[in-house]
Amino acid sequence: MDFLNALVALTNFVVIPALAYGSQLALGALGVTLIYGILRFSNFSHGDVMAFGTMWVILTTWLLQAAGIGFGVLPTALLALPVGIVATILYMLAADKFVFSFYRRQRVKPVVLVMVSIGVMFITNGIVRLIIGPGRQSFDDGGRFIFSVREFREWSGLAEGLALRTTQFLTMVIALAVMIALFWFLNRTRTGKSMRAFSDNEDLALLSGINPDRVVRVTWVLTATLATIAGVLYGLDKGFQPFTYFQLLLPIFASAIVGGLGNPLGAIAGGYIIAFAEMTITYAWRRVLGHILPEEWLPDGLIQVLSVDYKFAVSFALLVLVLIFRPTGVFRGKSV
Amino acid sequence: MSRAATGAKPSAGNAATASGSDPMLIGEHMTGGYGGADILHSCTIAVEKGQIAVIVGPNGAGKSTAMKAVFGMLKLREGHVRLKGRDITTLTPQARVAEGMAFVPQTSNIFPSMTVEENLEMGAFLRRDDIGETMEQVYELFPILRDKRSQAAGELSGGQRQQVAVGRALMTKPSVLMLDEPTAGVSPIVMDELFDRIIEVARTGISILMVEQNARQALAIADMGYVLVQGRNRFTDSGQALLADPEVRRSFLGG
């Protein structure tokens, strides 16, 4: 019985939050890895592009709420999602046309494009703060729980409770659907295959008659879509604040690099690895261990390796370890 | 074509003049380089329909450069490239692919993370019709590729990769197939095998233009041989005649 309680506590405090957070990171890392694989640079503007997309979704959500339109138990933000995606796609295509394409035509080194993306990051950051402000915004509505702690306790009769929030559940379901759709696109469609070919061998792709401009355009469209979805899911789960999205850049890049830059499967694996690492290292294990270990074995402290404030240190440490011991990542990405 | 397109070479009987009509593909009096000094000096390369033309010569003779010039990867200061009698000098390499030229680079000539079948599909990217039949022909030409169709091309051996590379190029149903040192880095057995396949391709009516380091073996299967020295045509004749020429043997084939 105690073991069961430990398992429930672990699921409630570590597994479910880590799965949700990991899904958000994975979607973010997929965008980063696509840009790296096809356009061959690390896109530092990704976090703020996520904020940009989420901002439009929040604004549209408010508009819908003011008009009295809801989505039942689901958050209204899902209705507003297409607006945010379209806005972000247009924004990224404009950024490519007016900023990135100029440097691409000059065939600059990847590091120059990284610098350019930092410029785009600052601009995007400024736009978001100008329009919606630097403060924290909450925009989730609809039903809060699929099942709550109280409902679970009554159903199971256990001392420990388990809750599944609607946003966590939605995050996992939507992330899974998006990943399946993305892989179907990359592996089964003509355009998707041409993107992989372009990523594999740019010169040969050109010789095969693949249109590079089209590949670049589709890449931005996919990236903008992934960024907006990732941003909205994160915002629904944990609240929206522009600075937080900027900070997300570190765990997202850690995910992409740990999994293997340029490899979509690696980005997904990396997202969950980083999320579970952050959660297990910053979680106070006393509660779970209290159910399993005998009283006298239990230490006095919280049995927490690092405080939650240091969660970014976990992704950073993992990133450094992977770069030292397996620089191409778990799934063997590419290194320029 | 009335004008003799033989350039500065002593031997008579260019394929073009012999037949009296324009060859399938001809790069005529090509002069140019990569920006600095000229590498090619009035160099002429031609291939007839269904024939094999081989470019040989010492290191740094401009063999690959001549090939790239014909394919439009090099800006010509002088000279013309004509395909089926049509001037294509100003076309980009991509546009030449659409016109029926296929090019197999010496290195990085496959998509390593994609399967063999996907490599072939990408070769046929420009085609909107059914590619199943062409793919079947490639599999008949290179049976090993059929067995490995769902394997990543980067995991194959050197010889098999070259087969993928040639197969990819054939997927556009080209009229001319250009190969840049197809046997570089493969074992002698695989080399013989590849040459056999290349002859088979030529028998289907596709013209073949290739640069080869293994001059002796390449000239043995060549209808036409071009010996380049310092970007100039030095000898031009049928493969057999070049192999028999004592001067060519002494200077370029090691006796």
C-alpha cells in the first residue's frame, strides 16, 4: 500500500509535470532543430517568437471572451490558436525576407546568422513588450481538471492524491498529435522529403531540381507553427510572461543539442530528457521516500538535490556533459 | 556543323565533324576559370548519342573543371555549350537538369540519411509523371539497390553508394549522364562492375561523359577519349586509338 502511495506521489509531482513540460520543450526544440538542420544556424529568436505567437493567441482569447465565445471545458485559447499561428508565420516570413535572406544570399558563416537571429530576438522581444507589456498574463479558462486530487482520493482510497490538469492533458495530447503530423509530413510527403534532402546535401538537392526558396519558406512556416503551439501550451500550463519565454531558450537548446541538433527524433527525446532531469533533481524526494523507506533510514532534510531556482543549471550542466562526452547528441545530429 | 570543332589538337576526326551533324552534347572552345586565371583554354568536349566519352589527363589538367564547365558550374569567358543543337551556355545547372543533363559529383553525391528509395525519388523530383518504371529500371541495373531500398544510403559501402548516386541521376531519364570520377575510392573489382553498368546505361541510348583517374580502363570502354593537359585538348581520338597511340601510352598511361 505504501509503495502504491509512493508511486502516486511520484506520478503527481514528477511524472505528469515532467511529461507536460517535456512536451512543451520538445515542440520548442523541434523548431530549433528544423532551422538548424535546414538553414544551418542556431536560431536564438525562437523563445521570443514563441512569446510573439502566444501574445496574439492571448489577445484573440480576450477578444473572444469579451464577445462571450468560449470552448466549453477546453480553453478558449485553442480557438484563438490559428490566429496566433498565422500571425507568427507572417512575422517569420517577413523576418526571413527582410533580414535572414540578405545574409543567406551572401553565403555568410553560420555564426553570422546566429548573431542576426539575436538581433531578431531583441526586436521580437521589444514588439511583444510594447504590445502586451512585460507583466504576467493568465489566459487559461474552461475546466481546470480532468480529475482532481479529491476525486482521485475518493475513487482510490489512497492517502496520496493525483490530479491531472486540463492544460497538462491537452499539452500531451496536442504535442503527440503535432509530432505525428510533423513526422508524417517529413517522411511521407514530397515537400517534406525535399526538406530532408536539402538538409542532408544542399548541393545535390539543388542538382535534383529542389527549389531552395520553397524549402526555406516551408521551414519557416513549420517553425512558426511549432513555436506558437509550444508557446501557447506552455502559457496555458504555467502562465505567460515575455521574460520567461526568453529564458526557455536554454532548456530548449539543451533539448535540441542533447538529442542531436538537426535530428527531429532527437529533439523530442531531448525535450523529455531535460524535463525529467530538471524535475527529478529539483524535486524534494522526502514525500515519496517517506512511503517506502523505514522511518529510521529517512534523513532529516527534504532530500532535494537543488532548489527549484536552479532548474536552469540542470539543463546547462546536462548540455555541458553531452557536449563533452557525445557532442553530436544522443541521436547523432550534425555539427557544423 | 560545318566548322571543325577540334580545337588545338593534332589528331583528326572529331565525333562531331565525322557524323556531319551536331553531337548530343558539345562544349566547344571553352575558356574560363574560377574567377582568377583561366583554367580551360579553348577546350572542346563532345559526346554522341548512346556513346561513352572519357576525359583523362594528369593531375591538375582541368578534367573536372571541363566537366563542370559543360554542366554550367563554371562561367565561360569564351566558347559555347550545346545540347541537342541548342545553345545552353547561359543556363544554370538546375535548368540543364530540366533539359536532360544529369550530373554525378565525385563526392557527396547521395543523401546519406535518406533511404535508397528516397534517394531515387529525390532524383526524380522534377518529374510529375509516374516514376515507378524508371525506378524499376534502376533496380534492374543495380539489383543490390533493390535489396537495400529501405536502408539509409549513408550506411552502404563505397561501391553501393556510387550505384545509388548513378541511380539517382538516372531518375530524371536524362539524355546525357555526366560522371565525375565514378570509381574514385572503390576497389578494382567494384570498378570493373561499375564500368560494366556504365556500358549498359550507354546501350539504352544515354550518352555518357565521364572524367576518370583510371585512364587505361576508362579508355578501354570509351567510344571517344579526350586527353587534357593544362586545360587544353592534347589528344582526341577513339578510346582504342588512344590506347594504341605510343605517345599517349608513354606520357599518360605509364608505358
